[in-house]
Amino acid sequence: MAPVLLALVLFSARSFSLMHDCGHNTLWSTTWCNRLTGFVLGCLNAIPQFPWSRGHAFHHKHNGNWDVYRGPSSLLSVNQFLKLSPAAQWRYRVIRHPLMLFPGGFFYLVIRPRLQLLLGVAEFIGAAIKHAVQFPRTSPQGWRRFVLSFKSSHWYTTGEWMDLLANNVVVIASWYWMASWLGLGLFLSCYSFVMACSAAMFICVFFVQHNFSGSYTSGTEGWSYFKGAIEGSSNLVLPGFLNWFTADIAFHSVHHLCERIPNYRLRECHLLHSELLKRCTYLRLSDIPRCFDLILWDSDALELVSIHQAQMKAS
């Protein structure tokens, strides 16, 4: 059973990596192939691909500008952290502990998309009731305009809502089918393990590729897209089999320099321009634990620091 679960974790991570390529419109040569494949892979990972890819595009657009984007963990600045109460500081430290990758990853994939749909629908129903009370004589055309103009805080466009809804329908139906086939207990235990571990794996990879000692962390003023790619993205030195399961995303600086490079060309492009990429940071697996200490942004020194460093500086 253990080898099977491990294989499922790794293949889940690879399917997420390929979904990431679909979001950049690079896995296939046509947009519709990328959208269709991305949707299917999103269902395998229980996460709506289209909304995810739009959020990921924001990361690429602002990487290194910590006034705008502070990574997957939404890190605080040193000044913001020091203003928190001791209890709030403790919660901040616990939530960003490496072990929280597992429950956090499970929430990110399995629970959050379902919660977004429920909260968004509830938000729509509330807005519709309010509209009906304020404008009881609204015509069918008026209701049509209301529906089309409705803006939810849980999705930004009609396309995102449709992808979120379709993903939930497919995912929940597949859960029901798998639970009926394998039994509820076996399905839940195996599925929860695979999803939590695979999510923890790719969130960890994403985190350390931008949160590391010496990472480029600029404010809006003077921010450079190219420095964000070269100095704000680390490259991982991984065993060959892990490079395959993560679709060569370890070659991350060149990916940020040009997001249109498909995963199967990243290694080639990195090696071709290796002389230009000497300034990049290269991390080994043994370096990863130290990256998780760097969970605060020193906006004065423009660097990532640990809580201990921030407290020592303030004392």
C-alpha cells in the first residue's frame, strides 16, 4: 500500500505541474487544448485551473515586488509583525511552520474550492434578496442585467465562476463514485493522505523558490522584473526523478524570465544560458529547512528575515 500511495503523491504533483503549464498556455500549441487539459488536471487535483492560473499570472507579473505580492504565505513586514499582540505573533509563527504544509495543503486543494463556491452562491442569494426588496418590480430583463453584473468576492469573472462550478461538479461526483467503489473509509484515508502530501510538496517547492536567503525583495519604487526573475527566484538541485515529477520547474529563473517556455524546454534553455544565470541562487534539498525560517520582510533593509532576527533588531 505504501509504494502505491507514494506513487500517487508523485503523480499528483506532476499533474499539478503540467496544469501549471496549461495556465501559461505552453503545454500545447493551441489555447483550447491547454484549457481542456488544464481543466481535467485541475479536477484530478480538485482545484479549478482557470481561477488558479489567473492568480498565478499575478505572481509572475509582480514577483519580487513585496509591496504588491508577498508569496503564497502572505508574509508580513517586520513592522507589521512587531505590532501584533503576543498571541497573534504566536499564531503567525504556527501557521507558517513547515508541518502546516500538510493540513494547509489539504485545505488549499480539497476544502477551499468547495468553500469558495458555497460562499459565492450565498453571497449571490443575499444580493438577489436585497435587490428584490429594493426593486420589487424588476423586469426579467432587469434580473438578467443583475445576474450578469453581479460581482462576487470569491471569483472575478464569469469564466472563473463557470470553471469553479464545473470543477466542483466533477470533483464531488468523482468522490461519490470512488467512495462507492472503494468504501468511504478507505477512500477518505487514502485520498486525504495523497492530496495533503502532494499539496505540501508543490507548495514547499514554490515557497523555497522565492523565499530564501538573499532573495530579491523590492518595494514598488525601483522594482525590476528582471531582478525578480534572476535574483528573486531560486533554482533547485534535485534528483532526476524529482525533476521529472515536478516537470523541471526546478529551473525556475529561466521560467520567470520567459513564462512561455514549456516545461520540456526549461532545462535546455537554462543550460544554454548558464553563463548568464551564474548570479542565480541554487538550493539543494538540505537547504530547504532554513528557507522556512525566513517568514518576515524587512522593508527597510529589503531582505527576508526570521522572527528571531526581527526581534533582535527591535530590542
